[in-house]
Amino acid sequence: MKATQHRRPLWLGSLLAALVPPICLTAPFSPFAPGYFGGVVAIFAAAFPTALIAVLALGLPYVLWLRAHSRLNAPLVCLGASGVGAITVALLNLGLNWGHCPPGVLQLGYGAGLGLVAGVVFCLGAGIIWGGSPPPPSNNRWSGP
């Protein structure tokens, strides 16, 4: 592991990224519909495992591949997370509709948007840099922190 590519463990970023879609899906209803608490819990209970599977099956291997090639930075992670979100929504749509209705552009865009937000949260949680390639570590003891 190159310490300059991320400052915190990747599992922390993965867990936080998996929490984003359920929070985004339930947040609009939580403060306005106290009588629908059971529905909010049901949505969260269904969305969290789905998001966690997507993060672990598609997102984390992509991030590990980027890290292995010393290309781990936030723009690439967010780009990949958008793709993972769109793919996840497409697979959910095909699974729930039994293949009768292909996912629309709006659904794919919504999935890509959720994936983008999850990618930003992943980068913040894992401490991934937002710029280009990380600077090489300095061996000069007088270079400062």
C-alpha cells in the first residue's frame, strides 16, 4: 500500500459509500413523514445491502486496481462510482421488471448521480487526494511536515 495514495483505510470509505444511497433515498421522507417510519426503515433495509454489494463487487475492485497502478485519485474514483451506480440501477431495474422494460435515461442518470455522491463520500472517508498524482515522499528531513 502506498501511503501517499490514501490516508485512511479503504474499508472505511467503502462502508461510508454504501451508506450514501440509503440516506439519499430516505432523507427526503424522514423529517416530513413521521407516520411512515416503517417505510423509511424498509427502504433503508433494502437499499443498504444492495449498495454494499455494489461497492464490494464492483467499486472496491476498481479502486484496488487504481491503487495497484498508482492512479488512485478522486476524479477517477468518482467517475468509476458513477458507472457503478448506473450499472446497479440498471441491474435492479432489469431484475424487478423481469426484463420487460429496459432502464431509461432518467433512471441511469439517477443511479450515476447516487454513484457520484457515493464516490465523493468514499474519497473523503478513505482520504484519497483530489488532485493528480501524489507527490513523491521526500527523504529530506528538513522539508517539513
